[in-house]
Amino acid sequence: MGGKGMVVVFDFDFTIIDCDSDDWVVEKMGLTDLFNELKSNPTLSWYSMMDRMIIELNSEGKTMEEIAGCLKQVPLHPQLMSAIKSAHAFGCDLRIISDANTFFIETILENHGLLECFNEINTNPWFIDQEGRFRLLPCHDFINSSHGCNLCPPNLCKGKLLERIRTSVSEEGKKRFIYVGDGKNDFCPSLRLHESDLLMPRRGFALWDIICNNTVPIKAKIYNWINGEELGNNLLNAIDSISVDAQDTSNPNKLIPTYDLDCKFQTGSLASHEAVGKALRVQN
């Protein structure tokens, strides 16, 4: 099976990065007061508010280069960066499903040398309008056609995007999915995972709280994490465990775990590795 039999799907904000990229730009570029005013309007979606913020930045004469410079200040945890590079080198199919936007995500990933690790980024796209302004478009055209999911915001259904990914890779053979997220909009794709998949929610965040309090069972095995260091270690553990389950001993770049996974819903570690004598290989 190896890494080619695995698809790892990440949320972005508070998952790959330890902040919200939208909030980061709003705060760093002095739009907090206006943003808070818009958030008091219950009829506005997050996507609509961010498009309004982009329009405001344009009206203030802020360039895309200035916005990019702001985004390049977003830090990433080195352990998670190493894990992403290792998973990519191992052959895993890495994807992103996020309610941010392509410009923010691609700018941050490229700045940290991670953009080429991801095969696909599913999020709200950006474009330049007729007046030369940077604008956002919704991932789903909710004005002309609703995606029909009451768990997700109108502009993006993560569950439907996960299903599309699963369908697109099914022709290559059976794939096992690992889904990593933190927010309430990660619950919809969590419900669509199979018994052979893994769900990795962030402890203390909305997705974790929903799972702990929800009566609808999650089919996938659940392994939680708290920060970038733990996510990096647990992700490599998860990938290695799936590889061991598939009895793949031929790959010289096999990822060897260093810690058991901390899991509320699953007793014990993912697998026994007492016979393994190699050290964890991570990509620099």
C-alpha cells in the first residue's frame, strides 16, 4: 500500500497554521473595528465578511504585495512542517479543504516551502475584477445553486468536497483517508469518513467538542492532538500504522513513530512497533 494508498486531508486555519489567516490579515492591517462591526450582523456569512474586508483593503490602496507580506509573517510549527514534508516524500496524497481562500493559503504555504507538497487546495478562489481589485469568489455558487447541506456555510460544504476527492481517487484503487481539522465545519466531512479511515480533531476546539457531545457516531477511528508538535508526531504515527496494517515492508522511507497516540475514543496505540529499530526520518 505505502503512502500512495493514503489521502491526508487538512483543514488550514488552526490546523496547519495556529491562527486564523483571515483574522491575521484583519488585525495586522488595521481592520479589526470594521470586522467586529460586520460580525454583529447575523445575516452575513464569514465569506461575505472577508470579501468586504478585501474590498476595504483595496479602497485603502493596499496592494496584493502588501497583503502577501502580511501573510508571510504567519508562523508554522517546525515539527508539523517536517511531518508534512515526510508524508509527501512517503507518497501520501495531501489535500486541503478550507473556508479561507487560495491567495492566503498558497502565499503562506509557499513562504514555508510546503506548497508543492499538496496535490489540491479546495477553498474559496480569488480573482481580479474589472476595476483591478482583488476579490473573493465562493467555492460553491450558492446564489445560483445551494449545496443542500445544513451543517456547512452556504459558500462551502467540506463534506461534499471530501466525497468529490474520494470519487476522484477511487479509480486508483482503495484509499484510506486521514482527516485533520478543528472547527465545526469539519464535522460534516467527519461524518462521511469510513471505518477504515482516521479522524484527527484538535482537542479543546469546536470539532472536538461536537464529537464529544454528539450522539451521531463517527465511523472512523479518532485520534486527537493539541498543538503543532503533537499533530506532527501523531500524523506520522497514523501514516506508519496504516502502512504496517497493509504489511508494507518494501518502502525504505517508511515513517517510524516516536509516540503513542493520545485518543479518548480508542484504547492503546495504533500498532505495536517493538521490533522496529530505525529512527524517525523526517524531511528537512
